[in-house]
Amino acid sequence: MPLTVEAVLLWLLAGSIVGWLANQIMTKNSYGMQTDILIGTGGGLVGGLLFPSLGFLLGGGYLGHLVNPVIGAVIAVFVSRYIKK
């Protein structure tokens, strides 16, 4: 699936959901709900752009456009929590 506005919106939505879930599940070292959502959204965007360009194709079509940003958002939230600690 080529890079489209739909794909970028899916990345942002997936990252936002991961940020929100991280805020609900991991309550220690939280920045707050809004910041966690923003971190997840940024991580989702970076993951959606970076993983395919590095050759990590984690599924095709919509699945790939969903898995890549979720992994990117999880990494971003984890790193931000680790840095805050």
C-alpha cells in the first residue's frame, strides 16, 4: 500500500490509541494523558515512516500500516518513561 493521507491518518490514530492505553495501563512515571497521547502519536508517525524505509515490512496492506506505528508508539512511550525515570 503506497503512502497516502489515509495511511498517515491511520498511523496517527494507532499511535494515539497506544499512548492512551499506555497512560491507562502504566501509571508509574506518566507524563499525563495528553502528553502520553502526543508521545504515542509521534512514535506512531515515526514508526509508520521509518520501519518500511529500513526494510522492516511487518505485514502488507492495512495490517502493515497498523503494526508499524503501534510498534513505534510502544517504543516511544517506553523510551520516554525510561528517560523520565
